[in-house]
Amino acid sequence: MIAANDNLQAALDLLAAPDCALFLDFDGTLVDIAPLPDQVIVTDMLRSALPLLQARLNGRLALVSGRPINELDKLLAPLTFPAAGVHGMERRGVDGVVRRLTPPDFALVRQAAQGLAARHPDLWVEEKHGALALHFRQAPELQALCTDAMRVAVDASPGLLLMEGKMIVEVKSNAVSKGTAIRDFLADAPFAGYRPLFIGDDTTDEAGFAQVQSIGGIGLKVGPGPTVAQCRIASAEQLRIVLSQAAAAPTIGKDIPHE
């Protein structure tokens, strides 16, 4: 039994509705956070539920993640889905083509992050297409140092935005977000005309929550913390149970586009 809180039932109702377009964050949402990104575990329950949900929604399921798309594919193999990676810097629609935006200049940010990591071996720098992340999960006492140094570099770098996540400071283009990625999905088939449900867990997901709720959809926050999302569920584990139950439910019937 999943305990409803913070209007969770509204999100569950939309997930079961024939006009749902489902957008899912990955880390902390579909999978539990791990010490290192390549150590996350994709459960058998999740592997079974996602393709069933995709079929149930007639293809209207997409991943919207800070990870690159190729990392999502590797972790979910042999499954593949429409996906936005690196907070919207790259996006793959149902045609299977990955489209990447041109990133701004990360030179100062890269220099600051690599300089910190050289002095503190427990820090880890992750570079992606159009984003750079400084991980301090192994050295949480360095959070303020990491945040301050990256903020100075970002302030001197036009076109960049700093985001503070779970044991991570990430820098990306200020022109894209999970919200713009969802917006772009909703302009194309099979998502166009349907009501969006976006599920995420971190500060980087707030733009996605705001986007879907601005057009009549629902944001569902996984776990604690302040959020603009209308609904909340306690954990990624509980979400996996909900998605599995939704995937196994009787077929809804004919799709009804959202007007």
C-alpha cells in the first residue's frame, strides 16, 4: 500500500488517465542514488514496468535526465526510450535521432573544477556535452568550497547557470533546462496534445515541474525538500512500486488528447 501525501492521488490519477504523457527523471527517481553514477542499480521491477508503461501510453514516455543519453542507454540496455540528456542539451525523439545543442564556453568553469579536484582527490569532475559537474559525495565537508569556487567561475562566464543538487554542483547552459526539454517533446508526436506528468527528485527538476504545471499538467516530487511540484511521493522505491502497478493495470482504452 502506498501512502498518499501532498496530493499524491492527483498524480496517480493522471498516470492512470488516457491523456497522460509521462516524463521521468532517472537518478533519485527511477533508481536510488549511489556513491558513484555507474553504481546505480536498475531493478528488475523497473525493467519490466517501463516498456509496459510505454506501450500502455502509446509511446508517450520519455526520460529527462542530467545524464547523457548514451549513459541512460547503457544502464537500461537493451531498453531504449525517447530521452533528453544533459538537462536538455541533447534530445532523442521517437525517430531515434539524437539532436545536440551548441554549448557555451566552459573554460573558466573547467579550470576551477579541475583545480579543486587536483587539490582534493575525493572530488570528482564529470564533463558532459554542455554541462560540467563537480561531485563532492565523498567529501561533503567541501560543499561550501566547491559551490563558492564554481559560482565565481560561472559569474565570469556568459551563458552559464549554476545548479546545486544532491552532493553535486553542476553548471549548464542557462538557455536550456528540463522544462525546455519537456516543452520540446510536447511539440512533437506522440506527446503533442496530451497532459504531462513529470516525476523528479532534485533541484534540477524544478524547471520541469514548473513547465508541466504551467500548462495544466502535474509535477510529482520524489522524496523530501522544498519544491514547486503539486504532489509528492516518499521515495524512489515507492515510485517503482507505483509504476509497476500502473503498468500491470488493465488497459485504459482509447487515447483522449488534452485540449
